[in-house]
Amino acid sequence: MTAPLNAKQQQNKVANQSGRFRGALLGMACGDAVGTTVEFKPRGTFPLVTDMVGGGPFKLKPGEWTDDTSMGLCLATSLVEYGQFDATDQMRRYVKWRDEG
């Protein structure tokens, strides 16, 4: 059986989790921005993408992400604010994003 964490250990654990969450969101946005160039294209039908060049079906500028990231950020913000999934809040955030960007 593992001993309970002391206050400092708990603080470090929370800080580590927070950094991991931020890293996951950053990775999502970066991957989406790189991948938008080949969005909806079957694997193997395009050359290797190694930089943010933009374009794709949405004609985005290099570094811009798609609705996938925007909706993911809506979900993440709601989860942080409510501490759990709240369908009403989630839909409110999606509608606000759709209407206001």
C-alpha cells in the first residue's frame, strides 16, 4: 500500500498534470495546424508534410488550426470550469464559437 502524498507532493502532482494537459492541448493545435494541409486526403496520396504550410481545403494560413482544435478547446475549457462534462455548457460554448469565432 502506498503512503498518502504530503502537501508538497500533492502540489507537484497537480503542477505536473497541469503541464501535461497544456502540452496535450498544444500538441493538438500544432498537429491540427500541420495536418490541415492534407485534411481529408487519403494516406499515401501526398508528399510528407514537415512544416506548417497552410492551404488545404480551408485555405488556411500557416499555423492556423481547424474546427477540430477550436471544438477541443471549447471542451477543455468547459471541463476545467465545471470539473466534469456538462452537456449544456458544452453546447453553449460550441454555439458561441460558431457565432463569434
